[in-house]
Amino acid sequence: MPPKPVEIGKEYEVEIQETSRRGEGIARIEGLVTFVPNTKPGDHVRIKITKISRRCAEGEVVTSTPTETAETEETEET
């Protein structure tokens, strides 16, 4: 079995691509499915890997890149 492209405790920049049946966001790191709770498709986040299993990994959000920052600033100026 080839080594996994991720390591527990390391951080990775990912884009959430879809939602799992459990409601977690799904990102792929070099093809490895990675579940990230409290995210949705389109989110760009930095995650820390918390668990690696045979066919997938799990991570938690460290920081997120806000996608609505410009819209929020325009609203506040009014």
C-alpha cells in the first residue's frame, strides 16, 4: 500500500468540493478524500489533519479564507 499524501498534525490549504452524507465538507488532497466538519462546498480553508484511515482522512479547520469580505465591507459603508 502506498504512503498517504498527508500526515497527522500537518496543515494543508484545501478547497471544499462537496458535502458528505454526514454533512461534512469533502476536500481531496492528492486524491485522498478528506472530511472537514463545519464547511461547505466552495470554502477555501487551512486544515490540520486529525485522523488518517485506510481510504480517507479527517481534518479540522485552522483558518478560513472569507469569500464574502468585499460584500460585507460595501454594506458597512452605507
